[in-house]
Amino acid sequence: MFAEVQCARDDGDPAWLDDLKAVVGESGLSTAFVDRLAYARDRTPLATFHVRSGKPLGQLPVAVATPQSESEVAQIFALANAHGFAVIPYGAGSGVVAGAIPVENTVMLDLKRLNRFVELDEVNGLATVQAGMNGARFEALLNARGWTCGHYPQSIRMSTVGGWAACRGAGQASSRYGKIEDMVVGLRAVLPNGESLEVRPLPRRAVGPGLRDLFVGAEGTLGVITEMTLRIWREPEVRRPLVLAFPSLDHAWSALREMMQAELRPEVARLYDETESHERTHGEGPFARNPVLCILVFSGKAALAEVEERLTREICVAQGAVVSDNLAPYEHWLKSRFISYSPRYQAKRHFMDTIEITGRWSALPQLYQRIGAAIRELHPDVFFGTHWSHVYPEGACQYMTIRLPILEDEEGLRLHAEVWQRAQSICLELGGSISHHHGVGQLRNPWMRGELGAGQDVLQRVKDALDPRNVSNPGKLALRPRETNDNG
Ligand SMILES: Cc1cc2nc3c(=O)[nH]c(=O)nc-3n(C[C@H](O)[C@H](O)[C@H](O)COP(=O)(O)OP(=O)(O)OC[C@H]3O[C@@H](n4cnc5c(N)ncnc54)[C@H](O)[C@@H]3O)c2cc1C
């Protein structure tokens, strides 16, 4: 993989690099500066701000290894324990909370060569895939056989199936198919001590706490997911979009809550605040009087989708919504659903970020108003837009886009840190969760104690038991960072 850019080893390189090369082969290991630099960051906006100023956020890794088998992953962990280097799993580096940012003495473990489609089990509706497979490729392979995974994150083209699970991610169809933790039925993983573990894919069990969740959401801190078996679905017969104009957010929240509690399950449910609605509707047509945009898509069996759509319309109309006969906002969303607009602003030196939290329906109005007010008062030219695109019977994910203007680094970084501090602490104060699907990485470390309370100590004890040398993605999830003497 790296043969073209390989550089000779420096005299100062650690001797264990030869052992590593013996495991993954010449083409599976790079110590070239250009690769180490490329893997020194993921898509975290803070990392981008640092890179554009020429001051990387993390350390340069010692090397990048690309194993081709679970056994190679296990051998790399054995070496890490013997020599004291850190191992950071790397899917596609699309994470946005600094989960794959290297620490001192790190080997980045790029999993993209673990990318085999292992099995399509059409009788049981299950697909087994190696963790490093690209998300869009996985979905395309399923579609070719008439199936879908039902997990479509905006980053589907630039993320891996293993990364989805490691971060406990959510796709745009989560209101129908659930989050990734609702889809992972079984998995294989390598523990930090090099042992392999299989959680067999079975339809529910009552055999103690689910070991699957040691890995789903652990962001590589408790080992590496190498293979997953996912619940899959027949491709829907129909998709029925509905574009609605609500008089206010309160009316729209009530309608979505009623819809979910009535067991109606749209594939897509996207509600935008007035700022984001206006960007998509320009206040035209029914949006002149009803400024709040909501897009719903009902899918599945034609007859069922038709009934779900009709019942939902009734709920929405009773809440004052007007059904728009112009589907342009839906069509625009469909066309741009996998495109990110952040790089365009980041390249112009804006300080732009997104923060996703989750709260119960009863808390949403306060979560929206208080966080919005706290962020708007930071700067007269800050953009603050919000949408709710993952809805549940008990609440929803609040996804906020914050764009600070072009600023000097010192001021931009200070205000950016303040944005996070305000959003996360108000969220905790109002009983929400600090993350719905991006995860914790190291960016959210300061708020993990507030999130988990004594649970943070439980998590640390689990980590200490499974990874006593602290080699597997140390310092993330607010777990103990590496000490100098961990470094072998
Ligand atoms: C433009 C954009 C849009 C996004 N949209 C969404 C979205 O709609 N929904 C969503 O959920 N997320 C979204 N994200 C966030 C990100 O894409 C997801 O978190 C994704 O799941 C990360 O996958 P990855 O393969 O790129 O993982 P990476 O970024 O490489 O890694 C993320 C974390 O998981 C760990 N990890 C990766 N693979 C494994 C493995 N096999 N075993 C153990 N640990 C592992 C890493 O060590 C790291 O801590 C978006 C990001 C961007 C940049």
C-alpha cells in the first residue's frame, strides 16, 4: 500500500519497527513523513484550524500500519504491549471529535485493507463485513442484491463500517432503522492484549450484559472491531416525501412527538429552525406565513407507507402545518445529502463546527433557546442554525451548526472553545446527553464526568482491566491518558 512513498528508516527510529514490518510486510507499513503527517489528524474542525495555521493538534505518529487480517491486528497489539507504543485504530479518518488524533509514540492502525464482504445471509437478513470497508461501497454491494443497510450518514462515502460502530453513529434514516447500535447483531474484535473475541450474531439473548457494547461506542479504547454482522433490510418498494410548513417550532415538535409515539416511522424526519428553514425555502409559498420547514419521507411496502403518510399528515395538519406541493426542499436535500459544506468555510478561515446533542421532547425548547442565546451573545456575526433529524418516541437529536466569522487564530480558537463549553454545559444542566452520534474522542473529555457521573470510574476500571498498559487509543472518552512510563 505504501511502497511508492516508503522512506528509509532513520537511525532514531525505534527498533520495534522491524518487528512491525515483519507482521504487516513492507507494503503495509509507512514511516514516511508525508503519511505520518496525513494520519496526524482526522476531520475534527479544531484539527483543521490547527493544520491551517501550521500547528498540528496531536503528535506525529511513529508509523502507519495497515494490517490485512485479524491475526495481524492481534500481533500488533502484542508488540504494543511488549514495547509500550500506543495503537490508534483508523477507519477513514472522518471523525469530528478528535477520536483518531495520535498521542506520543503512536502507531496508526489503518483498517482499510480489512475490507472484505464476508457473507450475505438472505434467509436471516444479515450481512457480515470486515470493519475497514468503505460505507458507500458496502451499501452499493447490498443494493446490487436488493438489500440496504439502512445506515446513511452524511459521511457515508468517507467513513468505514467499523468507524460507524466505534463511534455509535447515526444515519439519515435513523427514525426508521435506528442507530448503528440497533443494527450490529454480532461482531469480532481484538482486545488490547491481542486476544480475539466473537460476539455471535443471534436474535437477542439473555446471557448477561451485552459484550457487544464493549466495542460499539468505545471508539477503539477497548480494542479493535475487525468484523461485524449487521441486520439488513429489503430495499423499500416506495419512498413518499412530504414537505410541511409549520407555524412554529413548538407546533412541529408536538407533531413529530405525536407521530413517533403513534408508532409511525418515517425513514427521514428533518425539522429545521427558522434560520435553516429560510436558507432552504427563502420564505416562499406556504413558508411566508409558516416559516418552519419539515421534510418527512415514508418508505417500505407501498400500502403501508401510504397509510403512515396519511396518518402523519393528519397529525401535522392538526398542529397547523400546511402541506407544500413544491417538493424542491426535499429534492435539494436528496441531491446534497452526502455533501459537506464546512470545508468551503474552513478554507476561508472561518471557525465553523457542528455540535449534536440529545434531549427529551420536554427539554428541547430550552435546549434550543438557551444554547442559541448563549452562542449568539459570543459574537455579533456568529451563525447559529439548528435542525432535528433523528427523532424518537422520547426525544430527538439537536444538531447545531455554528459558524464564527474570519478571525485571528487566538480570538477564533478562544471563541470556538467557548462555543463548546457553553453548548455542552447547558446541555448537561438541562438533562441532555452531550453527544448523539459523533462520539466523544478527546474533544468531549471535559464533559464526560458530567455525562456519566460515577459511570466514568466504572468505564476506567473496565479499561484498566482490559488494557492495563493503556495501549489502545489512550486518553479518549476521558480515560486516563498515557504517562511517560507507559511509553515503554
Ligand atoms: C462531513 C461529515 C459528515 C458526517 N456525518 C455523520 C453522520 O451523518 N452520522 C454520523 O454518525 N457521523 C457523521 N460524521 C462523523 C464520522 O463520519 C463518523 O463518526 C464515522 O462513523 C467515523 O468513521 P471512520 O471510519 O471515518 O472512523 P475514524 O474517523 O477513522 O475513527 C473514529 C473513531 O473510531 C475509532 N475506530 C475506527 N474504526 C475502528 C474499528 N474498526 N475498531 C475500533 N475503533 C475504531 C477510531 O480510533 C476513532 O476513535 C460526519 C463527519 C463528517 C466529516
